Amino acid sequence: MNTKMYVGNLPFTAPSGGHQPLFSQFGAVTDVYVAMDKMTGRPRGFAFVTMGTPEEMTAAINGLNGQDFGGRKLGGISEARPKSVHGFGGGGGSACTGVWCRASPGLGCS
């Protein structure tokens, strides 16, 4: 079962590693990936956090959605879904990259 969640509306100034204590109050945190802007090297305002068990993930989602962190209200915390596999051929491509994707209308995620 999935234990990875999407966390949105993170502060852009949060220190590296500063997210783990926030989530560890709900259980074991096994991984934190903070998306970084390639051009500026600054955080993009969202992360993927992996918890030890599905129950811990659910507790973190319920406990943190809408809570203040670094002057911003955390938003859109939800279970991350695997990115759909897109075939080659045809133009364009998906705006989603990487292994995990949060479903967003218009971004080619499903």
C-alpha cells in the first residue's frame, strides 16, 4: 500500500531537512523529497513525504492539512499517485516528470 504523500504550499525558505520533524510527530518518516527549481536552486513550494505505514500517512494528512508551517498554511496534502506511463510517438509530451505526480487538471497527469 502507498505511504507517499504530496504536500503543497510549503514555504520557499524552509531549511533543508526542516520538514522531517513536522511529519515525524505522526510516525516514521522514511523519505522527504523537496522539489527544487533548477534555475534558482530554491524550493518550489511542494514536497513528497514517505511515511512508514499507510496509517501514519493518513494521520499526517488529517493532522497537517491547513496547519501553519513557516508562515504558510499547508494545503492539498494528499496521497501521492504513481505517474501514468506515457508512450512515445506523437508530439508534445507531459508536463509531469519524475516517478510521482499529483493529479492536476491540464498538466497531462492522470
